[in-house]
Amino acid sequence: IDDDDDIPGVDDPASFVNFLSTLATNAAAALGAVPHPATGKRSLDLDTGKYWLDVLGMIKEKTKGNLTLEEHRMLENSLTELRFRFVQVSEDIAKAAQQKA
């Protein structure tokens, strides 16, 4: 497990890692994985979740070769976990729709 001290800028609210964390939290909230930071309630909005995943994917492409190892790992791990969650939620919705039909 990485120690937070190994992540550059973790203590700076305007750092790249905290920016990534904010985007990942927005995606997770849209996918119902965590309560929304502003409302404290869980909700599901696949379109918004996909938007945040696309933004994180774009950032990955635009920052390729310019990230520290820790930043790269954080971005990769966030994308992997959130994409998995997106697929999982999409499949659950499709199954529920089939059961209603």
C-alpha cells in the first residue's frame, strides 16, 4: 500500500492528484458508488458517470509521459475501478429491464 507521503502534492488542495481525486469522486458519485459530495445522497446517473470517465480518459491521453509513477498509478487505478463499476451498473440495469419485460 502506498503511503500518502509518496504522492506528490497530496497536501496541496490545488495539486494534480487532488484534481484527479475530485474527478474520480464525481464519477463514483454519478455511478452510485459513493454519496454525492454536495448532497450526501447516493444516486445513479450513467450519462454523467460516462462523462467523468471520458474526462479522466482524456486526461490520461493528454498527460501521457508527463506523470510521476504515483500519479500514473492513481489515474490508472481510478479508471480501472470506475470503468468496472460502470459496466457492472450497466449490466444490472439491463438485467432489471429484462426482468420487467
